[in-house]
Amino acid sequence: MNTLSKSEAYAAAGVDITAGYRSVELMKQHIGRTMIPGAIGGLGGFGGLFEPDLTGIEKPVLVSGTDGVGTKLRIAFLMNKHDTVGIDCVAMCVNDIICCGAKPLFFLDYIACGKNYPEKIADIVKGVAEGCVQAGCALIGGETAEMPGFYPEDEYDLAGYSTGIVDKAKIIDNSKMQEGDVVIALSSSGVHSNGFSLVRKVFDVENCDLKAPIEELSGMSLGETLLTPTKIYVKPVLALLSEVPVRGISHITGGGFYENIPRSIPEGLGAVINKASVRVLPIFRLIRKAGNISERDMFNTYNMGVGMSVIVPAGYSEKAVTILKENGEDAYVIGEIRRQEEKITLI
């Protein structure tokens, strides 16, 4: 820890440099869990270093993604629980990267706060590190910015960035998708990290008891359920890609089914989804009931229990489901690809 750098004038303005050093010391144990071959150096440099292993890759292509956690953070503030939102931050980046067929290599985070409470910052980074472990990538850097007067003292924002790699010939570009291909769902863990502005309005979270057990949620509280981290699909999807020709992948985020599944489908084709086959989670039924929200709006806002979809040739659907299940995913068929003008139809 740097004991020489200390500015009384800066501290009087609300920025405690020494708190930043303390945060870094507390982070180290968590960041160490994420170190994988290729990660170079430790904390404290001006840039994160990573040396990729290009063995077996003829034409390496870098794929990058960046995102934040959004207003789900408000639930973390109200629950005073900060050790899981970092998983969400990683998930929102690496789940996008895997849609191209790329393996995430490294991650960087950015935390902006009103006041640097080292233990809280370390809790946030603990979640980020856990997300990186789940994704198999290294946490090689980040930034914590103390911004008094800009953020309230007890609040923060969290964003991240990740880079992955894929052989150019293996990029998933939907060019081989055809009528008859099968749409497979990978179950979500809950609301993930989208649609929380509507969630907060529906449940009036500022005034409700987020810690009270709810029967419809199997006795879990609303706060616990909403803070369930976004599922990270990297490892099971990489396992699938190694054995099955995947023709399209969609990360179901804000915009739900109607916005995200069409992004993986070429012109002239569309997905026909059987709504009855979707295993809707209890939290979504509760949201719909509490907010009197139409079924279409629910499917156009939330993942509804499907955090990711993959499209494979019909002859590979059974094998694909088996591989995903062997890698811990609750996978099942929800539809097929047809020749039609509409990019997606729910029946």
C-alpha cells in the first residue's frame, strides 16, 4: 500500500486517496481467483496486460462487449447487498461475446461512487471476480472513481468491458441457417439485469418490504429473488460449439424475445416460438399480476425464463440438448425456424 500519497486538500473536497489504496488491498484476494494463463502482471499498472494463446487459431478475431447493471443496482442499495451485482456486470458482457462464438479472455470493471467505502468496493469486486471465474476469463484491471457531489455517498454505478477471441472461420454469422432448424432455450436464473425500471415501478420498491418472504416465490423475499445474479452461459455454450454446428445464438436481454431472437436470424426466415413450451419463472408471473402487464409486453421486456437461445440443425437438436444438460444447463426446445416475413412469431 502506498503510504506516501495523501492529500489533505483533496480529502477536504471529499476524495480519500488512502481509501482507494485500502480498496485495492481488499480486492487482491478476489482478483487472484481469476488469473488464467495469459494474464500478465498484477494490480497497479496503467493498463491490463494479456497474452493470448493463438495455438490452433488461423485467423484470430477479437470480439468486445461492454455493459452495466442498470437500475438493478437500486435493489442492491435497498437490500444493502453488494457482492452479487458484479456477477451481473460480467454476465451482461460475456454473454454477448459468446453469441459470436468467441471465448472471453479478460474483463475490466469501472465503479463510480459518491464515497469510497473500501469494504463495499471489495464486495462489488468480489462479485466481479466470481463472474470472471464462471466465465473463465481474467480480471486484469479496472477503475474506482470517487465522485463526491455527483453520486450520493451510499450509491455507485458499475460497468464493465470484456474482450474475447474466435477463429474467423468459426464466427457465428447465421449464414447457414435454414428452414427447419430448431430453437433451443437455455433457462435463466430470474430477471437477470434488464427491465428493472418497470420492476421498480410495479412493486414500488422504495416503499415495499423487500425482505418479507413471498409464497409465490417459494418463500424467498422479493429482494432476494430480484438480486439473483444473471446466469453466465459461456462454458456450456463453448462445450456445445465444440461438438454441434450452431447457426445462431441470442442473449435474451432488454427487449425480451421480440427484440433479441430476431437479431440472430437472417432475412427471409423467422422463429416460431411455442409460448406453452416456455418454462416461465414465478417472478415473471408475479410481475405480470402486480403490474397488470399484457403477455406481449412481458415477452417484449423480460427473458421470461429463457436467458439464451441457440439455433441448431434439426438433426442435432437432441445432441445439443444433451450436451447443454451435461454442462449444467436446463435446455429444451421452444420452437423452429420457418420461411416467413416476420422475424419472430409467438403462438
